[in-house]
Amino acid sequence: MPPVNPVIIDRSRHTISRRRISSEALTVLHRLHDAGFLAYLAGGGVRDLLLNRTPKDFDIVTDAHPNQVKRLFRNCRLVGRRFRLAHVFFHNTIIEVATFRANLPADAPAAPEHLFQQRDGVIARDNVFGTPPEDAVRRDFTVNALFYNIADRSIIDYVGGLEDLDKRVLRVIGDPRVRFREDPVRMIRAIRFASALDFAIELEAWQAIQEMRDTITLASHERMYEEMLKLAFCGRAETVGEKLIQAGLFDVIFPAVGAWMKTLEGAGGQAWLFKALHQVDIWKKAGMLPDDELLWALLFGAYHEWVAERLVKDGWHPSRALGEAAHQHLMNPANCVRVPKRIAIGASQLMSAQASFERVQGKRAERFLRHRSFNDALVYFKFASGVTGRNKELLHTWLAIRRRDG
Ligand code: ATP
Ligand code: MG
């Protein structure tokens, strides 16, 4: 049973000021409240405001049912098949409004209408509408389960999230083993939040991750792709990389690269990977994000180049070998990540293009300079030169050519 007596921190005792909540979110909160409904800000928004960070978005929960929400807003659409959410549209933002829901515990009998068949045939449970405390405890981590109540601007804490926020620990709500079994992606989320917020993962959860890391293979690989992008672009990708490796998750998610990095020949692969992650963090800080193609080419460049070398020894042309190595690996179904085909193709073209840097003159070089993938290919070339010390002269020549003609 979820706790019913929350800790309530009234407005005079916390630091969230309405000025830091977006005007659109405030509009939605006030309209729900004025219509007599509970209206809470929830999730990452509350957590980030309390940490004095800028929230990515503001999610709202209410006891109004989706249809009641829809009636309150002209600019509103209901989305989601299994669980209906309301999207309220504003000029340049969308505010998501969810109705409080409960997570049926794995061992509770579910009514037939709350069971459904997933695409993979597994029978899963639906969410059902719930109360505020039920909605709090179905969330993943205590610091993600705080509510900001617009009615009196208090903070409502059913799960000890405020204390954990203070202590900077990421604590799973409930038994970590049970919660990771329900949704293995929570292990990845734990690593993302701990890294991005600079929190410690509570010991029991950390042990559970190490024990259960193999179950990450059960998560949808499409969803895992999205999660990997969130990890890469969370601003602390280097820390994420360390934690994924420490937890043993990296080897499960990317088995070929993981195994290779443990061999003598792949020993340098890890240093390359960390330099790439570090570079992504630098870009993120500067407000620039690499395209997905470039990201994947960079992270696994050492491995792709090593595979390509074997292919060249078997008689492949270097350019084709590089493209093939990247494509084969990024599309490898043994990875727990489904890289979209066009991204794998983009990364593979960018790798193939590396061979074109050898020719600095003539028609082909000119055509290369105008090619769509030239800029990303050059970023890779520059990065690889920095890591390995090779091609320094060529790099300077190309940088000069681009300054002149680019
Ligand atoms: P971010 O700043 O990255 O958006 P967030 O905490 O808002 O972080 P979201 O993925 O946007 O994370 O999810 C919003 C909220 O929904 C979370 O704070 C959490 O309370 C809940 N949530 C999301 N995913 C899960 C999950 N897999 N299991 C349980 N609760 C979840
Ligand atoms: Mg969010």
C-alpha cells in the first residue's frame, strides 16, 4: 500500500518560485485548479527546480480524466493508445497533462480489462487511474516523484524524495529488483540521472543493476536507441560511460565492442571511446550537438577502423571496408540498440569518406569538398587525428582548404 501521509513543505519553506515555471504550464495548472481539480507539477520539472537547474519541460498531473481535461482547453488533443494523455498546445510548446495513475504491483491480480498483449506477445498490465500517492509510488526514483501543488504552492512528498534530494542520492521507489524487472530501462535511467545530476546511486539499486544487467536485453531496442541518445547528450556522457562499464551494462548492450576492448588489440578502444564521450560533453556545453550519424561513428570509430583493417587484409578497398565495418556493426542485432537504418548508412558513408582525405587535389577532391557529408567526415578526421596523432599534415591542409573554399 502506498503511503497516505505525505510530507508537505509549504511555500515559505521551499525555494520554488512561480517565476521559474513556464507561463504555459502555469496557465494549465491554474485552469485545472479553477475548475475544481487537483493540479500538480510533477517529475523532472519539480526535481530540477529544487536543484536550481533549468527544467527541460513541465509535466502536469491531475485528478481530471483526459476527457475532462480536453473540455477545459480548446487547444488540446488526447494522445496515447494504452494510456490517454492530454497535450495542450501553445504557440511554441506542448504541455503534457496526465491523470493520476496507479501501477499494479507485479504480484497483484489484474482485472482482465487491464491486461493487454504487447507486440512481442507478452501479456502486460495496463496502467489504471489512481490517487496522488499511487501516482507517486509508480514513478521510478524518489527525486522524480515530488509534486508541486498549485493550490497552495506547497511541495508534496510521498516517498522521501526531498531528503534524497538533499543527500544527493538516487533511490529507487520500492524494491529495486522488482522495479528493474518491471522495466529494465530503469537501470539505464538510473545511470543517466546519477550522472547528469551528480548523485550517488543508492547501494541496493547499484547491486541490483549489477545482478540484473543481462535483463537489459529484454527492453525494446528501439526504446534503447532513444535512451542511448539521452545518455550521450545528458551533458555528462563521460561519467555515463564510466558507470555503464562499471555496472557491466556496456558489455551487454554492445557485446562486440565490449569483448573487443578486453583483448590486447582492442585495449586502446576504451581510451578512444572516452575521448569521444568527452568531446560530446564539450559540444553539449557549447550548445552544439553532433548529428546521430557522427555520434555513432565517433564513439565506435576505433572498433570500426580495426574491423576495416581486417577487411583490407582480405582484399577490400579501404573506403568500402570502413563503410562496411561501421554498417555491419551498427546494424548488428546482437547490440541491444536498434540504430535506425538511415543513421547506420550515414555513419557508414562518413567512414567511407575518410579515405577521400588522402587526395587533396583534383576534381575528386573538389567534389568531396562539396559533398553533404564532408563537414561531418572532417570532424571525424580531425578527432581521429587528435586521438592517434596520425595525418596531422593532411588535416592542416584540409582545414586550410575549407577556410579558403568552404
Ligand atoms: P528529464 O529531465 O530527462 O526529462 P524526467 O524526470 O522528466 O527527466 P521523463 O522521462 O521526462 O524524466 O519522465 C517524466 C517522469 O515520469 C519521471 O520524472 C518519472 O517520475 C516518470 N517516469 C518516466 N519514465 C519512467 C519509468 N520508466 N518508470 C517509472 N516512472 C517513470
Ligand atoms: Mg521530462
